[in-house]
Amino acid sequence: MRLEQIVVDSNDPSRLVRFWAELLGGEPVNREHGWAHVEPPGGVRMSFQPVPERKDAKNRLHLDFEVDDIEAAVVKAVNLGAQREGVIVTDEKGSFQVMRDPEGNEFCFVH
């Protein structure tokens, strides 16, 4: 068994796939029936499924992206349409910054 892809519900898959493609690399692909996906180099395909409802609660699952420089990653993501949530937190495991993509889905930059 292996992880094939991560699927994210989205109100605007073609917009959200462009954000993630710019952030992680790879070419955004718009598919039939409103779906879209990106295959980041060295990563797992992220697919975006069209749904009518808006996100209104905290994610039950989020993605952590290891970066060399959290602040530089935050600046890049914010320039692409993400939002910073709080401040960088450091604990015994390292540091992380909670972020939200343009549709409010939580993810973290970790170092």
C-alpha cells in the first residue's frame, strides 16, 4: 500500500491548484468535472475536488512542509495568497508556523 494523492475539497479548484503549484512547484492541471491537481517534484500529487460548501471548521488533517527558513516560506506563501496564523512556535521537536491557504485550509511550515 502507498499514498497515491491527497485530495482537498475546494470551492475553486483551478484557483487553489495554482496557489499550491506556485508554492510547491509542478504544473497545475485542470481536469474534467471541475477537478484540478499538481504533482510537486519529489512530493505526492495534490488533487482539488469541487464542492459547493465553504470550509467552516478546523481541518481534521493538515500537511507539514519542512523548510530551511520558516520566515522566508511564510513570506512566499503570503505573497501567493496564504495567511499566517499566530506566530512561529518552538518546542522540543523544533519550530513551526501555522498557515492557511487561500480557502482557509491549515498547513504548517516546520524546521
